[in-house]
Amino acid sequence: MSARDDFDVVVVGAGAGGGAMAWRLVQQGLRVLLLDAGPAFDPATDYPLDRADWESRHFPVKPGSRGQYTFAPMQGLEAAHDDLRSWNRVQGRLNRGDRRLPAGPGYHHVRGIGGSTLHYTGEAHRLNPRAMKLRSEHGVGADWPLDYTALEPYYLEAERLVGVAGPDATGDRWRSAPYPLPAHPLCRASQWLAVGAGKLGWRWEPNPRAALSRPYDGRPPCNYCGQCNRGCPRGDKGSADVTFIAKARASGRCEVRPDCTVVGLVVSGRRRIGAVDVVDGTGQRRRIDTPALVLAGGAIETPRLLLLHNMQHPRQAIAADGGQLGRNLLESTGWTSVGLAPEPLASHGGLPSDAICWDFNRPDARDGVVGGFRLSAAVHEADMTGPIAYARRAVPGWGKGHQAAVRKALGHAVAVAAIGEYLPHPGSFVDLDPSARDRHGLPLARIHSFNDARAVRLLAEMARSCRLLMQAAGVEDLVEEYGNYDYYSAAHVFGTCRMGTDPSSAVVDADLAVHGWENLLVCDASVFPSSGGGEAPTLTLQALAIRAADRLASRLFGKTV
Amino acid sequence: MPSNPPRFTRRQALGLAAAALAGLVLPAGATETEREGTGQDWAARTAPAIDAFCDTLLPADPPAPAATALGVPAQVLAIAQDNPNLRRLFDFSLQWLDQSAGGRFDEVDAATRHGLLEAMAALPWEAPPRRFFHLMRDMAMGFYYAHPEALGEARLPPPQPGGYFESLP
């Protein structure tokens, strides 16, 4: 069954990229259908942070809200890097095997209206301009096909829409206007770490955050409950559902359909998409015609959809020219050190990741290893805020002594996280699993990940820096550390539909159009040629989306920007 | 048992159970679980030992109540009773405790129970009772501290609707 829904553009994936794309397209007067395979979430009922058992409830898993995928076997672990293995004071070593493993689901994401912004912390970073020229300036990875100057106006637009609260200092990231809102105050735990950073001569400053520091655009300010990652019931966090998508809907020109899985792409004419095949929440399959298609399912699902199409329709293969589809999978290299401060700091509250150090963010910040990293306050992202976490992970033993120790330790936790550059490697890519299939009978994506010697060297630098900062801050009592050496754990994945000027080495161009396919765009982090030195990708993706929407509206629909 | 048990909960507890069972090999014929009725029958029979185990981990420490007063053992058993592999792990480990105690684990005094748990926690990771100990500790702590009463006077209000402005200077 084919339906003429009379949309100008169909966007597949209602996360950060798809949401921003949809918003800008309706601003241009276009009619948009925004599809997502996952459900809609209701902040008032889905994020019950007012319940006594709040700590038991992580971000909700609803039917269809997690994509399916598999992992190829990962590399073995070496005794030489034992100091990079994850541990905590209660259990000792967390991965007791001799091989790297996925941590829980491994790829941490949300499918649904708002996508992973629903559970994200809400860091609103601009990419360091120096991280956009890795190939030309450092001989590794790939260059971005556009520069920071081209993106700056779109960064500003995204920041205004979301209501980013940030500091006056700009560092490497020049700005044409201030942040829309003043920075948040640092919580007591972050101020504790600031003392340590000061001793080391490191700059420890407010982190730009997509959480309101003042009432803004009809939304209330943050009240520092510290639980952004469990979902924000107030709407002060700038997740895509309460910002871009809400505004797109309000225009009357954007229809949002949750629980709709795209199972096929329909090519119409030479190198042109004509429709998508969709299975809706009732199981009904329908074909939706579209003049233009934007894929925004993320760096795992978007290449999967294209690889599936190419497997089923080899003569109409998409993005197959350069052989790059699914390759260049980048993840976020991470390390976290958690400890207990000697004084109570009420660290269960505060704004997550409210403070950051950019001193090592440039690609050449450390001698002997290409790739930057950043450090940030991380006690909330480490989920060391409630008594369950303290009892299970930080305070060893049991019995009355243990109960007293848990009560005493509460509010003392501090944590530092480092997130760093991950470079392309032939061993890191996405392909189709030869045996595992979804409920539609289609092969699942399979994630391959490999840490090469450079990645391990950078991780060691990151771990050393976290430990140094904790020590300088007087947090001698480390209780847990974890990182990407022995676990695959990624919320940010990139690169599998790389953006570039040359079709032989890239999937999409600087306007996010698939090379050679005028009406097919990719608008998610799969287009990132490099991961950056620990910057959260959401704001950059939204800036790219807004820019690409303008280009698409102009090119295909004659709209003027 | 409280009228509205927390939901630590089934999904998280099952995740812990899967981790505890990963790579674990129980000796063939080590337990007789499969001959003995339904999961509910098994839970009823196992309850005294699990009550004692949970209250050893989390005894009454006024004003904080014991694990049994908050219904923790029942929540643990509800997870295990539907999973034959978990039931076998429980049975094997509780037999280890009984043998080590020289009688029923739930009938020895508190100091002896504490010592038995120390011995269990010190076993090699590959030993099923060691896995059982960590699984029990994780589940019991998770269910127990989901109750605000568990913190006694140190209890925190939930994050919303008031937030935590005390975390700011």
C-alpha cells in the first residue's frame, strides 16, 4: 500500500539531528514527516524523580526504545595495561576475563521522540576548530569539509533555541555573540575539584550546558536535582523533544510519528529516493512517497539501513562508490575516577558535569600522542549519588558497620571523567550480522571495535590526569575507576557515513547529501569525520543539521535562507 | 513487607543474576532442585535461609530496620524462583553454608552467620558460593536502599520536586 502524505521531506530518526533538521525545514515553510522507530516519552510520568525509590529507576526502557545490535568478539587484554582495568572497592576488578567486553548494552542510546537527548547530560559544546583538521595538520584521521567559521552562525542558532547557559570565556572557540544564558554556579563538589585544578595550574571553568540557568522560552530553570541522565521531568534540560521538535510541531507543518520503523528505501529513477517502506506500531506496512529523505538514525542504525538496502538491491546501491559506508566507526574514549572527599559536599545534587577543563583538548596537547581530551566533573554521570550506589560500589563489607559507613559517606562522592579523541581504525566498523535478525527478519548491525596502541596511550594519559586531579584536590580515597580499555561503553559514536569532499573517501558532502544522491541526506553523528577531543557532539550535530536544512530547502525547493 | 515494594528491580536484578551466572559451572547433580515442585514451593522452602542471609548483610540498626522488615528477602526470592539456573545456584550455595555451619545456616547465631559470610566472600571467584554471595549482596543492597527508611535519620528527599539547592555554595 502506498500513501501520498503530501510531505516535502521525510526525516527518519527524531533525535538531536533529525529534530533540528525538522525544525529548520518547517521554518523554511516545508512540510515534514518525522518518523522514529521508538516510542514517545512523557516527562511527567516517565521520569518519576519525585518517588522515594527514584534511585531504582534509571532512564526508562519502553518497548522499542532500544535498538538491537550485536558485537563482534573484542580484543584480548594485556597485563601491561592492568592499571587501565575497571575496578571498584567492593568487587575489585569488574571485568575478570581476559577480553574486552561491552558494558551492559555497550552502545548507550535511546530510540524515541527526542532520541538520546532524552537521557543525555546536556553538555552543549562547540567543536575545537583545531580538531577539524586532523589529516592536514597531524597526518591522521580525516579533515572536516567545512570549517568552524562556516558552522559558527548555526551554533549560535542552536544555542539560542535550546537556551544554552555558558561562561564568558571562549578559549579556542570564538563566538560572534554571548551565550543566551549565564553559566550555572559550580556545585560544592566541583568547587572542591577546582581547588585541585588550581594547584596544578589547570583551568577549571563552567561547562556550557543545555540546561536553563534562568526561565527561558516558557521553560523553568534547573533546580539542581542532579539526575539529567534519568530524564528531566521539568523540561529545563534542552532535550530535542522539548525544544526543536516541540517548536516544529507547533508550526503545524511537522507530523511526528513514533513507533514507525523504516524497513526499506525505494529508489525512483537514477540515484534518487522516491519513498520509504515503514512498519508502524500496529504492524502495518506502508510505503510513504517523499521528494526528499533525511536519515538520522545514528551512527549504527543509519549505516545498517543503507547496508541492508545495498544487500537487497545491489544494482541500486547507495553510498557504495567509495567503500566507506559503515567504516571509520569512532567511539568516545573515556576514563572516570570516583572517590570520597573527606568532607560532606551534598554531591547528590548540583548540575551534572557543571565544570570542565579544556587544557588538553587540542589534538597536540600531549607530546607523543595525537588527540585531545577534556576533563569534567562526573559524579552524577558516574551515578554515585544515591545510597544504592554507595552501598553496592563504594563502601565494602556488610552488617551494621557497613550501614553506618554508607550513611556517613553519602554526599562525599566526587568524580572526574576524561573523554578523548578516537581515531579511525580498520578494526572499528559496522557491518550486518550474518545470523542475528530483528523482528522484521532483517539482519542486525554488528559493531566491531578495536583499541590500537595510540588509543591505549591516550587512555593512559587521561587516567593519569584524572588521578592527578583527584589527588591534588585531596581525594585520596578512590573507590571506583572505569574506562574503555576493558569495556566497550559508548554514548557517542561517529564516522560510519563520514562527511568529506571526495566521494572515494566519504559518504556525504558538506551539505550532508549522500555523494551523487541529490535528495538523500544523512543527519546524525555518523557524518562526523573526527570525534573531537572529548566535546559532546549534540550541539555540533544540531548546527550541521540547521545548515544542511537551509541548503536542502534552497537546492530542492527554491527557498531562500 | 511494605505495600508498595520498590522496583529496583526485576530488570536490574536479572542483569545482576545473568552476570553472576556467566561462565559459572555447577557440579553435575550438585542439587536436587528440579525434583521439588514449583518455584513458589522452592521459595517457601528457601525463605528461612534467605531471611537469615539478608539480615546478616543488613541487620536492624535503629532507627534503620533489618532487611526482612523491608521485605528484601521476598523480593530476592521472587527473582530467583522463576529461574532454574538461579535456583540451582541458590541451592548449591545454601548447602555450602549448611555444611560449613554444621547444621542449618538459619539456626546458628548472628556471629557465626557473619563468619560464614566472610568465608564465602573469600572463596575464589570461580566458586559458585562466591558468585552467590556477590549476587545476594548486590540484590539485597539494591532492594534495601530503595526504601528511604533504610537511611534512618540520614534519609534524603527524592530529587524532585524540590531539587537540591543545598549542593550549591
